[in-house]
Amino acid sequence: MAWLEFISTAGLGGLIVIVLQSWLTNKSATRNRNFQEKKEAYIGFLSSVTEADITPSRETAIRSGHWISICELMGSNEVRGLLGQYLETNPIDGETHPDRPAVMKRLKDEMRKDLGVAL
């Protein structure tokens, strides 16, 4: 009878280890996927707004809007709020809005914080 209890306990323990290991692996993969998707969205946004600043056109504006939409889907609440502020600071008569540099700095800081790479 002792052998039966031992085998059944070892089997249950093995099952618990397998379930726990599977859960941890899944959690790690999900965390990595979220990081990669956010990183891609944030880099795409920053690249597109740089391009739009250097070469303003309908196409670069559309590309920036595309990346803003993705950032709104993937980003933290803070990033989404700052994206709203970014849009409120569009250039005025071809001149940089006075609040735009401060908004961009806060937005980049929040993006780094959201990615977990804040210094």
C-alpha cells in the first residue's frame, strides 16, 4: 500500500510541476510578446513623427496617424493621455507649438517606463 501512495503522490507532484512550469512559460512568453509589440509601436510612432517633421506630407501624416492608433491600443494609460496632448500641440502656422517639446519629452519618458527600460 505504501508503494501505491508513493506512486500516486509522485504522479500528482509531477503533474503540479508540469502545470506550474507551463504557466510560468506562458506568462514569460506573453510578457515578451507585449514588450515586443509595444516597442515596435513606440519606435514606429517616433520614426513616423520624425519623418513627418522633416518631410511633411499627406503620406507622412497618415503614417503617423497609423502609429498613433497602434500606440493607443498597446500603450499604458499615461502614454495614451500624452498622445492626446501630442495631438493638441500640432504646429501653428508652420511653427512648432511651444508645448510640443515638453510633451514629447514626457511621452518618451512614459514610453520607456511602460517598456520597463526607464533609467
